[in-house]
Amino acid sequence: MKVTIIAGARPNFMKIAPIIHAIEAAKRNGNNISYRLVHTGQHYDQKLSGSFFDELNIPTPDVNLECGSGSHAQQTAQIMIKFEQELQENPCDYVLVVGDVNSTMACSIVAKKLHTQVIHVEAGLRSFDLSMPEEINRMVTDAITDIFFTTSELAGKNLEKAGIGADRIFFVGNTMIDTLIANLDKLRRPDCFDQQGLEQSNYWVMTLHRPANVDEAQKLLDLLNLISKNAGTKPIIFPVHPRTAKTLNSMGALPGNIILTDPLPYLEFMYLVHYAAAAITDSGGIQEETTYLGIPCITLRENTERPETVEIGTNILCGFDPELMEKAFEDLNSGKWKKGVIPDLWDGKAAERIVEVILACA
Ligand code: UD1
């Protein structure tokens, strides 16, 4: 059985790594399964792409479609055109896509139109906010997926409400958490830790890259001022995504306790999260990683497609509401943060379960 695995953007890489390793293990055990790894090139910088392959032991892709950046339509179209040719030249039984980036949607459409079965890992997540491109990507991908792997029971319910038969939905856990668990003892202290004199549990780590937070300079500056004021003397380490860098470059000086760094490799970034007092983010994955690690997480979004991180985890949503943010910072600074629990099946074995199901489907 041949599976073509798609990876395109940073959050995909930690999700595919354990699946590749589980397929390799199944193959070594005599199962008839092989994979071809296709990188769409949506992310292309070493810091957003190559470093993840090196650190997570992901083999060099069989092909890089080098689609690169562009508007949504340009990027999606480019990926579709190039992946159509790739799949025609290298047919397979299944195309496996992960997450919700443009590469996920583009490749699933191409696969389905070439009558190839689509597997979606991290299916069924819904923010119900169609102003986010990722929500459109999730809905379109799930509308044409054949086999759905989910990270939560709720994701399965979302799919069933959309008319998907329960026999095609498999609640397997979270491959991003598989990667975190597999690498917990390999986390590496980044240079900035000592350079900035950081102390365990006495700094915050922050990531912001959603267009709604970072595309308008004044809005971003207001946000950074508010966060900085509430941090007091605590340093805030802020690895900057290229989209955010564009806006920051057009702004004046930032508050002194905000320390900018380049995007960090996975093992260094997760070290920072692991030992932080809290994370402030608009990312999807970091909401999950902090819940697993039990680190307080303040999410600067009005909704989340990962509600379990709020309901049972350590995450709260503050939207863009300064009052909610002030209240969250107050709770954080006075040590009143809720204790979370780890969601079901976030146990490091999701990828093994995925490969078992794929083998059983053959
Ligand atoms: C994409 C995903 C988002 C994910 C994020 C993680 C979509 C719709 N969005 O957003 O869900 O959370 O990745 O990073 O798929 N750029 C570089 N170097 C690169 C890649 C991009 O400098 O290697 C710059 C380009 O100027 C580009 C911009 O970043 O225009 C945005 O990149 P893009 O892939 O379009 O979206 P992200 O904001 O990264």
C-alpha cells in the first residue's frame, strides 16, 4: 500500500514526523506499506521548515514542489497545479494530509479529483469562525476526506453532525503531542536563555502570527504595550514569525521587556515553553502543547477549534478584549491559574494507532 504524505508549513512537520516513523516501523515488521513524502514548499525558510526536518528525524522529502508564498488563491492554485502533476506521475492508494493549512486543502482537492482516497489527520476541528482561512481549509478538506483521524471526541461529533458516518471516524489522539512526548528529554536550551539571564518560571514566551493580531501596526503595538505592562519586570521572549516581522519592521521601539528572537527550532522553542511561567499565543498547536505540559496559556483569539484546552486544559481565550486580558494577567501574576488535565489519548501513541487503522483498511 502506498501513502503519499503531504507537508507544507511549520505546524505540519511535527504532525507528520511520528506518522512517518510509525510507517517505517510497520514496514520493518513486514507490513506491506510504503510512503512518499511531498513538501509543497509553502514554508521554505530553514527556520520555518528545514530545522524541523533535521531535529525531528524527518527524511528529506522525495519532492519539494517549491510553491512558496502568495495570496491565498495564488498559493492554493500553485500547490494544486504542481501536486496534480506530482500525483499523476506518482500515483498512490492514499494521500494523507494533516492540520488545516493551505497545503492541506489544496492537496486533498487534487487527490480526490484524481480518485485517490484522502486521509485527514486532525480532522473535525472547528472554530466556527469563517473569517479564519484555516476554518475554510478544515471544512473543505473534511468534506472530501475518506478516513478521518481525530484528536478529541468532540471533533468526531462535529464530523457526525456534518453527516460523516461514524465508521469512517477514528479517535486516535494527537500526533503533535506524540512528537512532544518523544522529544521531551531532548529539549535544548536556546542561546537567548542565558544571554537574557532567564530563570525557570520567571519569564513569558509569546508567539503571534494571525493576520487579525499582527497585520495592523497600531493594533499590534497596543497589544504589546498591554502585555508588557502586565509582565512587570518579567522578560517576554517573542520568537517572531516572518509575517509579524513585516509589521514590526514598520513600527518604532518596543517596550523594553519584550525580547525579539528569530523563529526558533522545535527543540529550543519547546524548551522555552516547558520552563516558562506562561505562554501568550494565537497559535493552535501551542494551546495543545501548553495543556499537555500544564503551562498557563493565554490565547489572544475569540474562539478556538481546540476547546478541550480551555474546558479541561490550562488555556483561556481572551479575544482582543483588554479587560479579559487584564483579568487573565492578574490571575497569572497572583498564582491563581487553573490546573489542567491532559485530554484522553494524548499519550504519545496516536501515530501508531493511525498506521494500524490504515493497515486494517487495506
Ligand atoms: C501558515 C498557515 C497557518 C499556520 C502558519 C504557521 C495557512 C492559511 N496558514 O500561515 O495556519 O498557523 O502557517 O506558521 O496555510 N514567509 C517567509 N518564509 C517562509 C514562509 C513564509 O518569510 O518560509 C512569509 C511570507 O512573506 C509569506 C508570509 O510569511 O507571505 C505568510 O506565509 P504563509 O504560508 O502564507 O502563511 P502563514 O502566516 O505562515
